[in-house]
Amino acid sequence: MRGIGLFCIGLLLGGGCVERTLTISSTPPGALVTLNDMEIGRTPLNKRFIWYGTFDVQVRKEGYQTLTTTTPVIAPWWQWLGFDLIAELVPLPLQDEHKVSYTLKPQSLVHVDPDAMVSRGQQLREQLQNSRLPHPATAPTTKPAK
């Protein structure tokens, strides 16, 4: 009886832990990663995490379109309710590594004709002036300082 008690105490004191790691890579490498509104570094990178779930991810690099997405990180079966207690009591460290990769698309460089843009702006101004919609107030909305 005493041996069983010592065995249980030994398991509790010598229990292992779970190390959770999220490995993020991108094509091209060197992209800045924001995870749940926190910048965590440039790819490729490893990030330890505590909670499973869905992460909001933003990956950006100059010359490429910014990628905004959600990434689910699902717990392995040995971290499900009930099994997780046994996993924490195992006297060995457990590794749970999730790997995700993102591919960024190059930004399309569209040549814009400045004269065409000015002409389009003038047409839009004329349409606004000729419309029946009320015009915005031109008087200042604040009182002058005395």
C-alpha cells in the first residue's frame, strides 16, 4: 500500500511536460509574420505556444501581396480531455510540433497613366457638382481661437 502511494507521488513529481511548437515558413523566406496581432518574427521561425485553437495570421513582405488568414492548430489525440492527464504524468517530455507554410504572390505592377487619372478625377468632380445630392459644407466646423 505504501509502495503504491510512493509510486503515485513519484509520477506527480517526475511528470513530463508537453512542448508545443509552431514552425512557420514562407515562399519567399524572410516574410514578417503577425500572429494574433503580435509580430513574432521573420520566416522561417519557430514559436512556442500554450493553447490550441485558431490563430489569426498575417504574412507580409515588400514586393508581395499581404496574406491574411486563419490557421487552425488542432491538439493531438493525447492532448484530448482525459488523455491529457495521462500525457502530463508520463515522465518523458512530449513534443507537439505543427508546421505551416504560406506562399506569397508577387504584387502586380500596373502602369498608371497620370493624365488619364487626372482626367478621370475631373469627370468625377463634374458628376458630383451636377448631382442632386447636397454638397458638403465648406465653412469651418470649429470656432477660431480668441
